Amino acid sequence: MSRYYLGLDCSTQSLSAVLIDAESAALVYQRSLNYADVLTHYGVIDGYLPITAAGQVHAPPLMWVEALDALLLAMQEDACPLQEIRCIAGAAQQHGTVYLKQQFTQSLAKCDPRKPLHEQLQQSFSRLTAPIWMDNSTTEQCTAFTADLGGAEQVNKITGSVAVERFSGVQIKKFAESEPQAYTDTTDIMLVSAFMASLLAGHPVTIDYTDASGMNLLDLHSKKWHQPALDSCAPDLQKRLQPPVNPLLLLGTVAPYFTQRYGLNSNCKLLPWCGDNPSSLIGLGLVQPGMSAISLGTSDTCFGLFQELPQRMSPWAHTFIAPTLDYMSLLCFKNGSLARECVRQQFQLSWQAFSECLSATPPGNNGAMMLPWFDTEIVPKVIKQGVQRYALDADDCSANCRAVIEGQMLSMSLHAEQAGLTPTSIRATGGASQNQEILQIMADVFACPVDVIQTTNSVALGAALRAQFALEYRSWDETVAMFTAPQPVTQRQPEKTAVNVYREMKQLFSQRVADALNN
Ligand code: ADP
Ligand code: XUL
């Protein structure tokens, strides 16, 4: 019997697949499909719709449906061995909510494999767009929710995070308050992860523990919905969510639509989908406490696994249940790739030229510094966007390239430290982790070695490894070992002089962040 496992990643900008063969320990296939490039008719830029109201960032869920068909078609055309796949797992951008009518369940159950899925699901939505993690339009709801639950510390202690705008509970609250009739018409509310899993299963699948912990609604201690949190957000919310599921519990087999249309095996098993960051933890091999990872994607994230819930939760970190059923701590910085892209585009540089600018400038940037708030920021909380420059000419190409990267790394290091994450080694991933000059600055600022693993798509790889774990019953260490060994050639070591420069610079940076936030 084959030992092929497929991992899918429905991220902000693209849907990706990674296929592994556990027999030969080989990654046999990878493919990624960018929504803005391939599904142009949805009109998304960077994966979301043009912004029509302050802070409101939405994406059309039908686009993710169509992307799934497009990806499977591409895989079929590439002669990917779909028939051989034993189990599929997936992961998706966290926090985004999809609002469905009763019709969804019926339409899914009777999907005709001769017609594309999105044509058959058009009438399924009680809300045509889904707020995604970049949405920060719910400050008012956060305030009311926090008061209902007895204060920020209490919310953090129970749900693993203080109330945050992008988390699903307050997003649901805003919808229920502003569109009560549409909320009444909603029978199921899913996260992007559960929505995608439902498509593959052919019936509604509930939210898994890992992604449920990104909603401010789950009691992390009992792994059950926290009733006062549900009650604060919307009436009869429990009915629309169903109890959260263990991410390692098999869901059954793939729906006939996919076996008939793409030749997937009718015995192919399915797992619930996770949040992308929890999945990346596995894809990076972080199955033991101690190591940390930094993902340089649309958002930049910094995270690590631990076994016990901390006594005191940091206000910066989000604590999620990990796919191993341990815990993970995560800090999310919104000004990630999009901020780097702003500088690159301002000076019309290729990534190669951007890297050359980094090489041409010294650590510390001759005293220039940037707070890279091209957009509003999550960590630290910046509600009004605005890049701050110190001793930095806005037209100086090289200095701005270095300043944006140094600003990002200093901020990550500073806030990770405050949340108890002081890595002794880092595994880097995400689109920008292929950039060696960026990784060198990371190693110097954090004063520890930085490794990169073979695939840039640790989220999809993590999903494939979860699928393998669920069917093969090996230990986590054994499951991840073959696929997550770092590449020795790409290891970046911290350089002593640069480390000293950044140690001093961090203090000044910290002061400037505090001053900027007070103004
Ligand atoms: P997400 O999964 O969040 O959609 P990715 O992890 O796929 O994002 O990262 C995509 C980003 O990677 C692009 O927006 C681009 O800015 C960045 N990227 C690609 N190549 C490089 C490079 N050589 N240097 C820096 N950034 C890069
Ligand atoms: C994490 C977060 C993002 C999204 C998109 O809290 O909001 O990392 O998961 O990748």
C-alpha cells in the first residue's frame, strides 16, 4: 500500500499543496496557486477585496472553493498520483469566518462532479464575504467583550489571548449586531480551515482545537467553548459552531465529488484542518519545547511549543492548542511581507537588488532607524498607520531596505522577549526565508543561529505530516525527522560585532516605540 500524504494550505494569497511519500521520505510534489493571478475575476489584491470601510478586510469564500478545484485540476494535469493518496489534511489562514445557510449542507451533499463546486455552492452563503485576519474593524466589540468577561487579564487567562480585533468571536459579534437578519439566516459559522475541510468531506466539519483557540471563544483548559464568551458575542452561537474537534480525529473519507472528478481514492481519509501557524509548528519540526520559529509570510509570526500553560499570560502572545495537543505561543506582526514589498516597490527593486542593498549597508544602518508601520500593527498595537523614520532619508534606497528589515527584526526580538520567547535557535520559513541577507539580520538581532528547512511551505508540509501521524501511529519526533532536518548550507550564524550593535540598538528602538505610541 502506498504511503502518500497530501497537505494543503489555504493562505491569504494562495492555495498550496505538498505531497509526501513516507516510504521514501521524499517530498514528491509541490504546487501553489495564487488567487490574484489565477482567479482574477474575484478582483482580489494580495488575497483580499479592495477595502471599502476603515479597517475592514474581507475575502470572498467562493474564491477558496474555486481555488480548490483549480489546484486539484492542476495536480491532475501534472500527473500527480492522486489515486495513491492515503490521507489529506490541511491548514488555513487563522481567524477568518465563513457564514453559511442551511443550503450549504444540502448543496454539498448532492454535488455533481460534472460541474465545478463553486457553481453549486453559490447560494450557500448568508454573508458573501468573509472577514479575514487582517480585519481590525472591531475595536468597539473588543471593548464590550472584555468588559462582559471581567477584564483583559481574565479573557487572556481563559482563552489564551486578550480580545483582539481579528479574532473570530468579536468578528461574529460585529456581524450579529450590524446584520441581525443575515445572522438569523446563518446556520453554521466556520473558520476558513473548517470550511475547506467541509468541502473535501462533503458535509459540514467542525472547527478543530488549534484554530478554535484563535477565536477568544475556547476555554483552553477544558477545550470546550466558554459559554460566557459565546453569550457576549451573539445569541445562540453554540448552535452555529458545534463542539470543537480533536485535530487528530479522522473524519472519514473524501467526498464522491473529488473521487469522481479528480480520481482521488475513495478510501482516502481526511483529517480536520488546523490553523496555519499550528500546522507550521509541525512542518518545521517543532514538536519539543525549546526551539522557536519565525515565519516571514504576509504577516510575520514568531512561535514555539510548550507543554504547560504559563502561570501569567503575556498580553502580546496568543496561546493556541498545538496539533500535538501541547500548547504553542505566537506573536503576529501585521507589517511583514507587505511592508517589505512597499519598500521594494518604492525603489522598483527586484528581490536580488533588495538583497544587494542589504549587503551594501552595515548592521546598525549608520544610525538610521525605522518603525515599519506601513499599515496598522498588531504587536505593538498601532491603530493609526504611519512609518516612523529616524536619521533616515525617505529617498535613500539602500538605507530604507536595511531599515525596514532591522525594524522588523528588532520589534520581533523585543516583543518575543517580553512574552518569554528567547530562542536559542530559530527555524525560518515563509516566502522571505529564501532571502539569505534577511536571515543574517535575524541571526544577528536574535543572537542565535537561524536554520531553514527544505520546503518554504511548512504549513502544507505540517498538514501532510499530520496526515501521516494520524495513519501510521509513529511518535511525533519520528514523523517529523525525515522531512524537517535543516539544510546545513543555509544555516546563518550570528556575527559578534553585529550582535553587539543590535543589543544596544534594541534599547533605543524600544524607547522610540514607546515614544511613538505615546504621541
Ligand atoms: P503567505 O503564505 O502569507 O501568503 P508567503 O509565505 O507565501 O505568504 O510569502 C509570500 C511573500 O514572500 C511575497 O509577498 C514576497 O513579498 C515574499 N518573498 C518572495 N521572495 C522573496 C525574497 N527573495 N526576499 C524577500 N521576500 C520574498
Ligand atoms: C495569526 C494570524 C496570521 C494568519 C495568517 O494570529 O493572524 O498569521 O494566521 O497567516
